[in-house]
Amino acid sequence: MNGVDAEKIAAVERAIGYEFKDKELLVRALTHSSASHSGSNERLEFLGDAVIQLAVTERLYSTGASEGEMTERRQKLVSHRPLKCAAERLGLTEAIIKGVPDIGKKALSSVYEAVAGAVYAEGGFGAAVRFVARTLLSEDIPAPENFKGELQEYAQGRGMPLPEYDTRRCGGTSNEPLFLCDVLVCGKSFSGTGRSKAEAEKRAAKSAVEALVKD
């Protein structure tokens, strides 16, 4: 493996829970461009980024979250910090093959993406999903909060009429409209805005829940 410590490679395989048939593929995933530009992990990083995005999206979809909720939560899950933390937990900091001492802050999240890409390249999407689930999504993703349902239960529990939602467009552009929703419940009015009617209603309900239910 071009002089790479076989024990180091074996330790990485144990940590990530996947044993490569092609060890050179894992070596490439661990190789920073400062050590070898032509043999670096940049192509695997590109592949891994897409694989992680899809694996996380698949998990979020299973929670029943809305499109807006999935987008927001996916952005947080696949950003630099969680990927960096995952790489650190796996011990990839010491495993990176580099040509200079300082390779920058992005190197750890990049090597995690490259390893995900390598797992996908050899083991397929199922193996990659298991890797991401085990190393990045090890804790269950909670189902989204149902503020509208909670507000409805609050009103019903007090013998009051169901919440009434008045939603209309209040600005934005043709491509990115902005909606305003007013919800009337228990004689009080609360508002929320969003890029869709559903999002505006959810935020209005959230405002009401936070004011009424969670006092």
C-alpha cells in the first residue's frame, strides 16, 4: 500500500465498521492533496458529499418532516462541524496522509466525505448508508414537532373552538413568495411568516404554543 502502515489502515477499518477488499481505495480516501495531488481524496470527497446528502435525506424523509424542515435539518447535519466531529470520533485525525503539518480546518470533514465515498464506491449505497447511520446519525433523529396538533389539543382541552388560520401572501418574489399567517385561538391572535403557506401556519402555531401551552 505504497508504504502506508497496514496497522493504521486496519484500525480505520475497525473504527468505520467496514473492511475494504481494495485497501488502496481507503488509502486514497485518507490522502490529502498536500501528499499527492494526483492520488488525493478529492474525487472521493466529491462522491461522498452526494452520498451523505442522500443518506441523510432518506433518514429525514422517514420522519415525516415537511420539505422545509428536511432542508433545514439536513443543512445542519451535513455541515462542516458535524462531519468534522464524526471524523474525530473515528480517529481519522491521526490517519490522514498529508504532506505538510497544517492542512486546514476543512480537512477532517473532507476526509469523512472521502471515506463515505470510498465505502459507496466499493460496497454500494447500502453499505454507505449503514456507515453514515452508524457514524453520523448514531442518535435517532426526532420527529418534527407538531405545533398545529398541539395547539388544537390545547383548545379542545379547554372546550374552546378550534384554531382559525388566516393565511395570505404578504411579499417576496414570484420564485420566493412570502406568506403571513394569523391564527386565532382562545380569543388571542398569533402570527408567523414563511416561504410557503404550510410553513407560515406552522410558525404561527408555534408562536401560539410557546405563548399559551408552554407558559
